[in-house]
Amino acid sequence: MLEPSAPSAGTNRSRVFPLLVFLVTFGLLLSDYMSRQVLSAVFPFLKVEWALSDTQLGALTSVVALTVGLLAVPLSLLGDRWGRSKAILAMATLWSLATLGSAVATSYEQMMVARLLIGLGEAAYGSVGLAVVLMVFSPTRRASLTGAFMAGGSFGSVLGVFLGGILAVQLGWRWSFGVMALIGLVLVAVYALFIDDAKLARHQHPGNAVTGTDAGPAGRAPLRTLVSTPSVICAYVASGLQLFVAGTLFAWLPSYLNRAYQLAPDRAGVAAAGFILLMGVGMIVCGVVTDRISHHAPQRKWTSSLVYVSLSLVLLGAGFSLTPGAVQLTLIAAGTFFAAGTAGPAGAMVANLTPASIRATAFGTLTMANNLLGLAAGPVVTGILADRLGLSGALQVVPFVSVPVVVALVLGLRAYPASVRRARTSFPG
């Protein structure tokens, strides 16, 4: 499905280099989310020191995702044309330096500017990084690789919240940002040493090679193909809305555990990190399961996503409606496992329905939906609700965002056969 082969591609490939690409690119994704989510661990400190409301705290988280959402497509397109490895180095350097700027911010306004710059640096990293990873592996592993790669967001959030909470208590909240910045800069140096566009081209998997069948006169498919089928539009919308739930959990679980269970900020950060770790494991497991059950029936990517979303809705809805205690924590943990289970299938759907020549831009479009509909909207909308209903009341509402996700997935599944035929007709191969 839109996976043209070129026998001459990848003749100099090795088995080690693709693994190296995944590990280093994944490491930078960890840094991306560590820099983004460390803020959640220091919410209690900033709330007291700068007398901030929950809406203001949520805005500090959402401004990053909002910037990512607005700039993901144009910067991903730039990455496709300028060179993906060069774009990755520039982006990672910027977000690391901006994280260092967060460490020295002396006011809410300065912190907001630093967070905006972090968003600018991170805007296209997920899409360009994923395109780089997928180009050196077989197309048959797309859902697994996408789920594993995007799970880096959860694992990075875990590390950011876990380390950030400990550093904030032991050394002060500014050190939480400083250490994240240092980790990012070290990984930038490692990437520059081992990976460049020429090596990526030599090690591209033949099944991902771009041919004239999916490219126009300029060597790339027209941008209209990013939204040329109903199914791919449904995939964007469903993925983005479901990450409203996941983004809210990223941002507000530490504060919820702090307030509902009276845990100190460092202990709340550690506990929340465990939940987010479950989310990352769930993304990997759901991606692997989806690849296995959909190998000979691609439409099962949609049905598997429906199962994950439904489980998230029921488990989280029930969990947050209960009073604090062991049963509540068990249900929240189970719901968190499935909360981002659609990430791998959604990436595979988009890859299957868009041309290889503009794949980073396709993932940029997915990133835009994920951030504008989900990661940007979730924290700030939840913060606004929390100022009116209390944080517990707000979190009781959030799981029901999965209802329109179910609708989008059902529509995408129904349109999938026709969408595949249309995609094949437009760009065969």
C-alpha cells in the first residue's frame, strides 16, 4: 500500500545502522518530552512562588503543544526538503537551549517565552524523527515501530517528572530544567557524530524507496495527498482527540496525586511517573498487537483502535468517578495503559494512505492534529475546568472526549476500502 520498492535502494545497508538510528533518535525523543513535561513536576513550586492559578499552569504546558501543532506541518515540510538529519540537529539544539532558559526564568512571562521556544524546537521532531526511523526499517513493522517510537513521549515524560520532582525537592526547581537541558545537548552531540543524511540514504529499506509513481515533477507528491481520502482525515482526528486524554494525564496526574492523596511533590512525581510508564508500555504493546492481527487484514488497525479507545473510556471514566483509594488507582492505571494505544495504529494508517516522498510532512500533519486537538487542548481545558469544578471534577469529565474518537474511528473504518483504492489509483506502487 503506497510502499514502492526499488531494488537498487539499500544495497549498502547494514543491520546495525538502523538500530543505531532508532536508539539515538528515540533518545532525542526522550529528551524532547523530558524538557516538555518536567514542568508538571514543578507545578506545586511555581504555583506557590509565583502565585499562579491552575489555568496559568495549564497554559505553560499547552503553549508548547500549541506551538508544535501550529508549526508541525511547515517545519516538517522544511525537514523533507532541507534534510531530515540537519533538521533534527537544529531542532534538538533549540529546545535544549530553551529548556536552559526555563531554568533561569524569573517571572511567569519569561517562563512562557522559554516554553514557546521549546515548542518551536520540538514542533517537527516527532514527525521528522519518525520518518527517519521508518525509512530504514521494513514497512511491515510500521505500527510496532510507530508505537514504540511514540512511546518515547511517555517514557520521556516519566523521566522528566520523576527526575524533575526529585531534583526540585533536593536542589530547587531550576535544577530540574538545567539537567534536562544538559541531557539534550549531549544527545545532540551523539547524533551529529553518528548520523547524517548521506548515511540514511545508503541504508534506506528498499520497501520505502521513493519512485516516480508517488512523486510529481519536483520529485515529491503534491501536498493535497496529505488529506486526499476520508480515512486519513479520520485517522488524524481520532488520534488527536484521543491524545486530549493522554495529554491531560501527562500534565495533571502529579498535581492530582498531590491534592487527592496528599503526596509531597517528589512522591507525587514518582507515582505519576509510574502511571505514565504504563502508558508508554501500552503504546508499544498495542502497536505490536495491531501489527500481528492486521498483517493480512489492514482494516483491523481500525478495529483494534476502537477496542483501545473504548477500554480507556470505560476504565478512566469509572476510576476518576470513585473516591481516592486502591480501587481507583487500579482503574486509572488500567485506563492509562490504553489511553494512547491508538498512537501506533494511527501512524501506520497515515503511512499507508500517504506517499513516501512527503512522509515527514504527513506525520507533521498527524503531529498537528495530535497537538492542537490533544496535547495543547487537554492541559489548558482541564486547568480551566479545575478552576471551576476542582481538579477531581475536571478529571471526571476528560475521559468522555473518547466518545467522538469512537465516532471518527467508525467512520474511518467504513471509508477505508474506498480510501485505499483511491490512494492506490492516485499513487500506485
